[in-house]
Amino acid sequence: MAASHTTDPRVIRVGMLGCGVVGQVLLKLLDKHRPDFVRNGFDLRLTHVAVRDAAKARPGLPAGIRVGTDPLAVAGARDVDVLVELMGGTTLAVEVACQALARGVPVVTANKAALARHLPRYLEAARSGKAAVAFEAAVAAHIPIMEVLERSLACEEISVIKGVVNGTTNYILTFMERAGCEYADALADAAAKGFTEADPRLDVDGIDAAEKLSLLALKAFGAYFPPEAIHTEGITRVAQADLRLAQAMDHRIKLIAAARQTQQGLSLRVHPALVHKGELLADVDSEFNAIIIEGPAFKELTFLGKGAGQLPTASAVLNDLVKLAREPGHSALPVFARESATGLRLADKDNVSLCYFLRLPVKPADAWRAIERIGKLGLRVLSNAQVETGGTTWLGVIVDVVDEPRLLALLPQIAAIPGVQGSPVFIRLDKDNYRDIVDREQSAYFGASLERKPGAGI
Ligand code: HSE
């Protein structure tokens, strides 16, 4: 039963930086949930807001709030107990948040770009001021992944954390599949619907996903690597023919962000990847996000939810505020069991071995010969398909695990195969072991019990 407080609620004064679309929704949520706060013995009361244009009408702002244009003044105000940073940017926003933290004022922020690029500054300021910095809203908005990594899995060993963490690119890829159009038309639709960042290159070049991966890796592995250290490729090269060929071979193409413990160190990668239709990530459509965590104790945990949008983001900010209000001593610094993982090194990003998808323009009559010749180059072709777009016949093949440098070296030889009419394009699979896919298909077909029977001969 909820505690009912008869004494006056403990008032927590909130300073807010930025009052755009997310800020406006947050105001509504604060209002809506006030009875819940009060019933639980506290109240979150907005005292200061800093905006770019103080003269602009903001109907959602309660009377009596001080509205100014100086974020530093809000961060330094005596009547601010917690700061919410929704102004964005990677310079002043960092300065303001770190000043507040160093003064002992906790900060709630959705600013993934600032956090991922300047995390050591935030952590240092938070340590010196003994204040928490909470950023659930910065990664996959309404999927409570930070909370899970910080608390529910605080003592767990994690081997992989990966997922679809950029809603815009997932929307674009889904749109391309459904409308049968090319990338540029799908991007225009995503922009018209308001999904893209102010600078869409942050989405489509994979930068937004790399920022989120940097924060996920911090919580999952206790090691900080900035987005620049992450192998990052976007979706701008993905063509309609790739999607159709992938479909024909039972795969979909997703922008995957993945952090993996490997023998060579921590592998951090963001790039488009073919995902087999039997896998959960293949089913994540439009602006949805999904995150998968793997570890020896729990095997696999999956989270699916709205990763972008005003309400999911504002709601995640509110939940962080409530967490800080209920537990004033809460620390959102790296998870205690993983804080010592500072010796973790980064794996060489060029030296990977994966399965690969290749797309090449061919003369239809020569397609089989081309597949045979690819095999003779030492690549094991596991699957193939053909489609036609704009008068060109495209051959798609999936090849078994190969060292990427070796594959790259073979591409000119593949382009020179008789009947092949141009350079091959390659996209990685989200797999370094195609056997997983085969096993999954067999187990779905025959049933898991048959698969486990000794000597069943599958
Ligand atoms: N541009 C981001 C996305 C917004 O599409 O996922 C949420 O972080």
C-alpha cells in the first residue's frame, strides 16, 4: 500500500535548461503526477527555467517560475536542488552540468552527445560534488536500460550488449522495405515526420548510435570509450537491392550497435548488418528500439520499446527525477562491481571475422558461374539470391566466416569474375558463426527436444 504522508512534503526545487518539445511534455507530466509525489512525501517544484528566447510564450509554464536566458545562473541558483538539462549541445551544456555537479547539485540529462564525449568530466564533477548524474533518457528513451545495468545486473558478468538504438535509421530501413523505395525518399519521409535529429547526419551516419553505445558500454563493462573510438558506419549506402536480396535469403538489414567482450579486447561497433529473421532484432520495426544483453548467468535478456519521441524521453527524465527524489543519496556513477574494469582494452576494429553479404551486378546467364568462382576464391557461399532493379540483375550471396582484411583483398578479384559487371558491395552479418542460424532453424523445425537427443543425427 502506498505510504500516505500527513506532514508537509519535502520540496525538491528543479531548475530546467531548455523548454522545447521534451521540456513542455515534462511540465505536463510533473503536473499530472504531483498527487503521486505528495503521497510519497515529496514534491518536485520547478523554480527556474533557462531558454534561448525568454520573451517567447510558453503556455505550459506555471506562474511564478523564473525564466531567464543564462543556464549558468540556473545551475548556480540557491533555490535549485536538482538540474534537468534539456538544452542540448556539447559545450555550454557540459560546462553547466559539471558546475552544478561539482556544487553537489544532481543532474538529470538526456544529452547523449555531451555525455558520450565528455564523460570523464561529468564523472569527475559528480565525484567531487558527491552528486548523481542520471541519464536514462539519453539511451533508447523509454527502455530502462541504465537502471537494469546499474541495479538489476549490478553484479552480473556481461559478455554482449547490442541492439537497434537509433529509431530514425530503423524507421528509414523499414520504410524502404515497405515502400520499395531508395534511401533518399525514405529519409525525406523520416524528416517530414520529425524523427531525424536537427542534423540528420547524426542519425544516418551512425553517430547517434555510437554515442549511445559508448554510454551502454560504460554501464555494461565499466569502461569508457568515446564515440570516436567506435567503428561507425551508417545506412546511407544501403540500397533497395540489398534489402530485397537480404529478404530473399531470410534476413533483414538493421543498424546494429554492439559491444562484445572478445579475446582481443572490447569490440565496439556500429554498422548496418543482416539479421536473420529468426532473431528478435529482425522484428524491430520503424522507430522502435531493442537491446539484447548476454551474460553467462542469465543467458539472454531482451528489451523492446519506444526509443525516441517527446513522451518517451520526457517520461524517462521524470523517472530519473523521481529516483533522485526518493533516494537523495543515489549514485548513478559506474556500477560498483564494474568500476575497476579500467584496464579493458579496445579490440582492433579492422581485424574482425564475420559472415558477409555481397551484392554484385551480374549478367543473369553468368550468375551460377559467378557463385562457383567465388567459391574457388576460398569463400564458402552459404546462400544466394537474385533480384532485378532498374534493369540491373543483382546477385546476392552470404559467405561463411572470413577475416575481413582477406575479404576486402578479394573484392577486386570478385569484380573481375567473367559476367560480373561491377564492384561488389558488402554488408556484414550480425554473426561470426552461421551455424547459429542453421541450429536455430533446425530447432524451430524439429523441436528443441529432438535436437538435444544424443545421436539424433541432426
Ligand atoms: N534521433 C534519435 C533516434 C532520437 O532516432 O533514435 C532518440 O535518441
